[in-house]
Amino acid sequence: MPQRLRIDRGFTIGAGAVQCWTWNWHGEPDADRGPVLFVADPKDVPPQRVVLVTYDIAKCRAGPNEPYPSEVFYEFKIRNDSNITVAFRLEIVLLDDLPVRDTA
């Protein structure tokens, strides 16, 4: 069954800004949690319409000389298309329990 995580660590993003994010589960038994969806979730009721765009989600694997060799991590970007600073939570949807059908 999919899991939905909502992480609230006081994240904010300025008007018109872009943030580059990296997320991982390094050191856990199964750091490969894919497929995974990441979404910036605006908090509270803003004084006006806000638009947070999450894009360029990439599944990556660490190289042999990195701190967690060969472990999977994820990179993505969040863009604020609003003209105000926005406080947000990071929502993560884990779909790692979906059956895998390898095909040639």
C-alpha cells in the first residue's frame, strides 16, 4: 500500500525562487524507495494564491568514492511561481510496494 509522508521542518521558499533538493534514506536496509513522488505542499491559508512547482525528479545512485557507495538517492527542484514567500511541507508518496514486471 502506498505511504504518504508529510515532513514539516519549517521549509520556506522566496517569491520566484528555485530550490534544488536531494533526499535519501542512506544507511537504512532498503535505501531504494522508488518509485517516489515529491510535492511541495503550501502550509496554512496564504494571503493570496500560491503556486509551488515540483519538477526534474531524478533517481540517482552514489559513486564508489561517495559516502554511501552505490546507494540510491533522489534529486528534484521546487519553484515558487508566486510573488510572495511561501512556507511549505514536503510531501513524499512512496510507491515501493508496487509489483515489478521486468520486460526485455
